[in-house]
Amino acid sequence: MASIAYAKDIQLMSQEIIVQQNGRHHYHYEQNDGSKVTQDGYQKHVEAEHDGQAMEGKFSFPADDGKLYTVTYTADENGFRAYGEHLPTPPPTPEAILKALKYIEEHAYHTSETH
């Protein structure tokens, strides 16, 4: 016996798209189920010979548990970083590791280069 799941009739309530010639863009939409997306992007000078694109935004969505979840994010030369109250977080760095990293930073090993 097969079961069939029916999707909700989700409709777009509003939408805005702005793209500029300088590389900036803005994107936003909302749906009748409470979902929302907003994203802003721009060109970013990363290195002497390279430009990149950076984006910041957030999205919200209703989950099966009835809650509305929101994720904010940044994407740039440092990668994609997402934040949300419902997302797992790493455990704190142990004190011994923090002390070791501080020691390494303060006592960096240097060599003189000779050719």
C-alpha cells in the first residue's frame, strides 16, 4: 500500500531583485508559508590581483515541528559561515590547547634564509 503526501499550496507574496553594474545585488522574497529570503552581494577586493564576491543574507523557513527557523550567513574569502539558534555549535576549545597556541604564537620559530 502506498501513501501520498500532498504539498502545501505555497505562493510567492513578494519579490525584489536589484542587480547593479558595479557587482552589487539585492534579492528578497517572501512566501505565504512564512518563508523569507534576503541576500545582498558585492564585489570585494581580496588580493592585489584578485577581486571576489561577498554575500550576506538570511533566510527563514517553517519546519515540520511548527517553528520558524532563521539562518543568517556570510560568504566571502573566508568561506561560508552560517548562524542560527537551531544550528549545532562546536564545543569550546580546551584551556590547554588555548595555552599551547598562545605559547606557539609568542615563541615562533624563525630561521634565517640564506641562498
